[in-house]
Amino acid sequence: MTMDSPKTRKSCLNLPAGMSGTSLHLDTFSCSSPLSISNLASPSKSKLSCSPSSTSKSSSTCSDRFIPCRSSSRLYAFGLVDKPSPVKDNGGGGNNNEAYSRLLKAELFGSDFASPSSSSPAGCGSGSPSTSNILRFKTDSCGPTSPFSSPSTLGRHRNDFTSDTSTPPKPPRKVPKTPLKVLDAPSLQDDFYLNLVDWSSQNVLAVGLGTSVYLWSASNSKVTRLCDLGPHDGVCSVQWTKEGSYISIGTCLGQVQIWDGTRCKRVRTMGGHQTRTGVLAWNSRILASGSRDRNILQHDMRVSNDYISQLVGHKSEVCGLKWSSDDRELASGGNDNQLLIWNQHSQQPALRLTEHTAAVKAISWSPHQSNLLASGGGTADRCIRFWNTTNGHQLNCIDTGSQVCNLAWSKNVNEIVSTHGYSQNQIMVWKYPSLTKVATLTGHTMRVLYLAMSPDGQTIVTGAGDETLRFWNIFPSIKAHTPVKDTGLWSMGRTQIR
């Protein structure tokens, strides 16, 4: 076998008939300038300034490039808008080419890219690209006329995704707009300065109706008449002890009576006031009583005296009294528009707060924050004010639009409920400290003068001069934070308390 010589080796190319391999040759081309995006987009072939190497005196090599799709690229954000290439003057002039390039960029990318100053060098081929702007993200500064001037879709979706996954919005808590139960309360007085309803820790509701006090058991709906003061006296206030076994009754004649709620037996009667005793407040050991005689008396059941101290500071009837949760401070409100703070070390008020412009009956200490007190003013004031009793500073104030009759702080959540008189006669629930309104409840046809809270902190009872007591489920439980299920006990209906 003999090897074929190079001269006799057949060509590996498939050539047309009549064409020999020696007649083939490659002509090399060189770019006299790098190709620009604007030139590539030009519909005119004369704009591509590439010529055969035979006409070019200097040889240059074009590097391989990847040209992305312009419709999906954000070249303006990464600074990759390239520099216009110099174009030979083919009779039309370089200015025409530059004007065409600006017009094309304006159509493709918006007017922000039409000006020469908006372009940044990022060429290819023999020219070295500017490395300072490559893959460097820039702030979107497109004007409103740019097609990319709307907010970044990617950024918007990213922010929405982050907010949705990290802190999903909680649905607002629904508070029933109708009462759970309605009780008829004949002879429930329409008097702003009285306090005739209280709910014990043993789940028994006490109500003063005319000359009598009635007890209503929330567990079995049993009604018991505790006492009758006779035709010459009347009930002005009722208040259970913290243990719920004994109840104090303030009378029109200025007496304070102590009754055993389980045996329905009077334990003691204490004097000292000259006229009606409209408000009472127990702490662990001391009972404070406020009267129309402008005085506050402190009674101690362990001593034989009617009272152990007298607090003088108000210039008109005392209608609001509340002890702090630690029993160290006593807040009192009066018809003289004053809110006074008393401590155990002095018989003079430690603080005298005079910002209210009407009678201060509504008082409530926060169970969540020490030294935080809420107070409400009457018809000429209509405001709920929040105080730091350490220094007397007013922390916040909100105008409710109606006379504030009562305040009660929830022990389960950081919310407060207020009842109102003129002119809306409504019940409102507020979040603290934002003071956003959670719910507004209506149903009473007269001023909602009385308020008490159930032992579990979920239900309130309100009383009004329309001679009804209404039970509302407004707060979640302390554990499940869900409303109490409606049972037969709370079924809708209207019964009498006596």
C-alpha cells in the first residue's frame, strides 16, 4: 500500500462542479471603530463602519460580545449605556448620525437617554470599556417621561413579599354590637354622681334600685334582695371587697353600711358624712368613701372608730374614687373639675390636676403599667386624659365628643372602655397607647352612668337611666384571646332583676 502524496490527496471540501480548492480564499475584515448599540439599531447599512482589511491601514481585532435583548434589560440601572462610536463623514455629516442616534435612544429607552451627557462609556472591540460602571447598580433616576420611570416592579414585589412574610397583618378583632343579655332594673336612678352597680370577684352583681340593693348571680341568674333601707333613706353607692364576700353601701343619709353578701346580714354601720355618700372604694384593708360634703373618709374595719382619717381637698361633691392596684395611691375626682392624688403618708394631696373643665367621675388605674391613670370629664369637657402620677405629667388626651361617665381598664389586653352620656349615650373601646377606637356600642337610650366588669375580664355590664342593665362581651380572654362563646346563660332575652 502506498501513501497519497499531498499533491494527490483529495480535498475534504464538497465543492460545486467546476470549482477547485485553490480558487478559495478568505478575506479578513477589521473594524475601524467599535460597533455601538445605536449603530446596530440603525436600519441603514451605511451606518456600519466596517470595511475590508485591504482598505484599512491599521489592523484591529473585535472581541466576542454578548448583546442582551434590550426589551428585558435595564442598561440604565447598571450604567451599561455605551458611548457613541465615531462615524466617518459619508457626505451626510457626523451630526446627522449623532442626531439619529439620540432619536433612536429616545425611542428605545426614553428621553433621559437622548442627551449625550446621559451616556456612559462601555464600548467593545479595540476600545477598553470603563470598568468603574460595570455591574454597579445605580439608583433609578428616570424621569416621569421614561417608560421605566414607574416604581420598580421588582422592588415593589420584594417589599410586599417581605412585609407579608415577616409581619402579616392581623385581622381586626370583632366586638359584638348587640348585648349578650338585658336585665330590667326598675328605679335605677339617672344621677351622674351616684355609683350603683358593682360586680364581685365571686361573680355576683350588686345593683342599687331605689331604697334596696339586689344581688344577681351570673352563674345561675338567681336574684336576691340583700336589704331595704326604708322609706327615709336610699342607696347612693355599692362596692364589693376584693375577696367578694362583703359589700359596702353608701346611703343618702351619709352612712356607710357593711353587709355579708353570702348571709345577707348587716355587719356594721359607720357614720361621719353629713350628706349622701355617692362613691366608695376598697383596697386590701381600707374603705374610702366620698360624699357631697366634699370630704373623703377612710374606714378601717379592724378598729371601732367610724373612720381613721379625713382627706379634705375638694371644693365640691366627691363623685370618683379609685385605689391603685398596689393600694399605695388613691385618686379622687370631684364636681369641682379637679383630679387629686393621695398617698398614705400625708393627708394633703400629692398631686392636684386641674386640666379637666367639668366634673371628674370616671377614673381608672392601668393594670399593665404602674403610675398610669386615666380620667374622664363631664359634659363641658368630654375628654379622656392619661396621667403619669409619678410626676403629674399629662401623657395623652382624646376628645370623645360626649360626656365621659365611666372608665374601666381591661386586665386581659391593653385596652380601655368608656361609657358616655350627652349626647351619644354610647360605649367605646380604645386601644392604648395608640387610642385607636376598637368598637362603638349603642343600645341605651339614656346616659350610660354605670359600669362594672366581670371577674374574668371579658364581659362588662352597663346601666342607664332607661332602667336597663346590658351585658357586653368586648374583651378577649387572658389566655385564648378569643371571645367567650354564647351560652344559655347569655342568651338574648330580657328578664327582671327584681
